[in-house]
Amino acid sequence: MSQPDVAQLELLAQVDELVARLTQWGACESPWRPMNRASALVRRLLSRVESLRLRLEAPLVVATFGGTGTGKSALVNALVGRDCTTVGRQRPTTTQPVLILHSQTEPEALGLTADDFHVVRVDAPLLRDIVLIDCPDPDTNETESPGSNLERLHELLPHCDVLIYTSTQQKYRSARVVDELGQAATGCRLLFVQTHADLDQDIRDDWQEQLAEHYNVPDMFLVDSVGARTAQQEGRRPTGEFSRLHDVLTRELSQSQRVQIRRANLIDLIDAALKHCRNQLAGQWPAVEQLEAALEEERQKLTTAMTDRLSEQLLTGRHLWERRLLSAVTENWGFSPFSSMLRLYNGMGSLIASMSLFRARNSLQVALLGAVQGARWIKTRQSEQNTESQLQQLSTCGLGDDVLRESQFVVAGYASSARLDPALADRSSLDAMRTEAAQVEGQFLDDAGRRIDDVINRVATRNSKVYVRAWYELLFFAYVGFVVFRVGKNFFYDTFLRTFLADAPTISEPMLSIDFYVSAGLFFLLWSGLLVMAFSARLRRGLRREVDELAQQLAQRRMSRGLFPDLENVCRKITLSRNQLEALADDAVELRSHVATSSQLGATLSPSGEPVGVRRER
């Protein structure tokens, strides 16, 4: 097998693979209306693709296309060499399509119904490889209506492989015809012919310049169809531009070119449809992006609100957590002067209550004080149990229904703007969200006490590190050292050694009075209390930070799928479908650049301005 054959097979395989992916994409239903319309267009495209594949080896269908009075029928008669269709001055001349084919060609093989045409069979050499259709005029009706020429034309165009676009000096600027050509040219190769060469001036340069923005126009023909037909009737062979046009049709539309032309038309059609779908979705996509942003914004807002509520609920037992934390810190520190002071302050209430026993004068007072102390212990224990119970009974959602309803209302508005069903937001009902939250709550709150204990242990470990202990012990010892130094200096130096070490006789200072020790003790209590307060504030900040993180973790787990999981899933599916469409469109553009047809056949231009499916001469 030669290298060109392998390349052709590879190209056909790529086309088949692209069509298979298109079939899979078009079969998917979407809740987004623009995506559904795009899928419907792709399904319609695939039906036409299948029609092209079925008649891949059939003769090419060549149709004349042009405004009223541009000589389409006369050109057809001249090409065939026989008067097959009516030519006259009355407009429009062609009201029913005329199908001109070889006697051995059946219309059904081309996907055509003979009843829709005036069928003419001619054994002309040209018709061995092509079928000619003399189409109705596109500019005889303003709008498409049942039975109108425009309706007949639109029904014919999907079956055409090549369009011969005819025009005259008077018609080539017709906006109506140019608009119809824009719709008809997709999926077809083009030939541009100026007729009435015996009457009109040559306007091909200006015409080509006018068409250059949207079409690749490699060649134009200036023909006199009536003169060519007269020459045929006189037994002479037509010459000039008509002869060149006839040769192009014979050579470039031969049997060997059928597959290439239809393949190029197929890719052209696929690319045009995907480009249209892409543009349609791009116009509606900002609304989907706004919806996704609104979902994320509502999710973040509700997560923040839920975090604050849960943090507030968790901190209702902060006094218990702080006592536990202080006990854990002193236990981690072991025995040291400052940790002893922490234990003293932590158990100050119990210590004062215990010292009251010394005031008891008899056994009855001891019993009463014991009962009071027992009641106090029971109350503390009940407070701890209540805190544990509150931890296990956190609200299911942490947010009020009014907040959730407001969020639903906002998201439903964005869903409606994005042309999605607003009921997708309502389906995520409050009951469904509470059910989801309850499942997360079961995972989270089953070990809520352990999580709080873990928080306390982490904060205690973080505040029991060497540098923290060294800093507070140093501050505590600073005052104690100052007092000891002051007492030692007074006792050893000022009252004793000074008299011996001084050069001149001096009088020793008196011993420090009790007032000094009382003041030192008072300032010791103040200093140690200040350090304990500073350290407790440090612990409290760390505990609050950990509790806030714990609340945020719970809120994020509850909101991991968002309040509107159905809507979020729809957005993800829409994004995935759009990305798949973009990939299909890009592959179609790349495939178009590899598909080649004759350099003398025109075509629509790709978005980049390159001719589609036209082989460059080298």
C-alpha cells in the first residue's frame, strides 16, 4: 500500500473518530437550554453526515445558484448540450427544480425524491460523473412560506455537493442573494460564474473583492451561455471561458474526486455547525459563570456564618476548657516555681473553702462546711456535665431558616438568568440540607469530646515548650531574685560586712523591718498574679483559635457539597460538556486544514481567514 493511500485511510479514520465523538456528545441531555439546542443541532448535523456517507460514491450533485435573471437555466442547457429547462424573459423562469441526470443514474441513490423535481435524463458525457439541478431563485420571495421558491431551495441545498454561483453586472451586489449564499455555501464547494458575457462588462475583479472577506475565490468564469448553446446547435465546440468551465467540471468533478470533495464538504459542515454552537454557548456562558460565582459566594458566606455560630456554641463551655487546659499545662511542666503558682491560682477556690474548716468549733460546723463544700463540688460537676451535653447537642445546621431561604432565593435568580430551571435550587430543600448536615454531625459529634481533648492537649503542648517555660520562669524568678538579693545584701553587707570592709569607720544600716516584707509579699502576689493572668490570656487565645478552627472544620465538612448539590453538579456537567465541544471544534478546525480538494473550487473561509479544504499548489 502506497504512502498516499495510508494517509487517506488515516484521514478517513480521523473523520470517523470525530463523527463518533459528535454522536456521543449529541446524545447527552442537559438541563441547560442553550446546550440542548446545540445538541439538537449536532443531531441534525449527524443525520446529514449519514446522508453524505451513504452517497459517498454516488455522482456529485451540482446545483446552479443565483438571483432571478442571472442565466442559470441557460447555463445548464449549455453545459448539457440540450434544452432541458425553460429559458425566457418572464421572471421567475424556474419555479420547479429541474433534475438533469444520466439515464443510468437513479435519484434515490442521491437521497433525492423524483416527485419533487422535473426529471430530465440526458446521456451527456458530463452527466456520467455529476448530476445537475437547476434551482429556484432565492430572491423571488421575501420570506420562506409553504410552496415558495425559497422553501424549495432550502430543501434542496443539503443534498448539493457543488454550487455554481451565477451572477450578472446588475445582480452581483444583491444583498439578498449574498445572504442566501452565506447559508447555502456551508458544506459545498463553489464555482463563480458571471453570465451574459455578450451584454455585460467584466465585473469579476470587483465581484471577487466583494466576496474575498468570506469566501476563497480561486477563479471566476465569464461565459456567454446563449452563444455556447448556439455554437453547439451549429455543430461547433464552444470555446473561451465556457470551454474552460466545462473542462473544470469534467476534470475536477470526476469520479476520482468524489470522495475528496464530499469529505471536504463533510468537514466544512461539521466545522460550521460546531462554530455556530460554540458562539451560541459563548454568548450565554457569562450567566453560567455568574451562577457559579454566586454559588461559591453563598457557600463562603454561609460557611462563615455557620463557623461563627458553631464557634459561639463551642465556647459556651470555655471556663471548663480553660481549667482543663491549665491543669494539662501544669502537668506537662512538672514541678517548678511558676507551675506551682499556676496550681495555686487554679485551685484557689478549693483552697479557700478548705481553709474555712479551720474556723469550725465543733463537729456540727464541720458537717455543715462539708455539706457546703460537697454541694459546691456537685454544682461544679453538673456544670461540666452540662457543658459536655451542650457539646453533644449542637444545632443541626447552625443557621436559621431565614438565612437559608434568602440564599435559595438569590441562587434561584442566578439560575433563571443562566437559563437553568430555578427549581434546581428549590430541590436542595432545607430538609435535605439538614439530613446531609445530620450525617456529617454523626461523623463529627460522635467523638466531639475527644476532639476537644485533642484541642486542649495541642494547646497545652504548644505552651509547654522549653522557650515558653523559660520565659515565664525567668520573669517569675526576676522578682524573687530581686527580693532575695535585697534581703541578703541588707543582712550580710549593710549590717555586718560593711563595717569591716569600709576604709573609714561607718555606721551599719539597720535590719529591714517587717514593713518591707509585707510590701514585698504584696508585690509578690501582684507580680505572680500578673504573670498568671498573662499566661492565662495566652492560653485563652490559643484555645479560642483552636476552637475557631474546629468550628470552621465542622462548617466546611457540612458545606463540603454546598447547599445546592444538584445545581453545582449541573454546572460541572455543563462546563464539562462545553469543554468537550471546544475540543471537538478545535479538532474539526485542525482536520479541515488537512483535507484538500481542487485549487479551482472555491469554499467558505475558516475563522482564521484560510480557505477550507483547498489544496495549495506547490
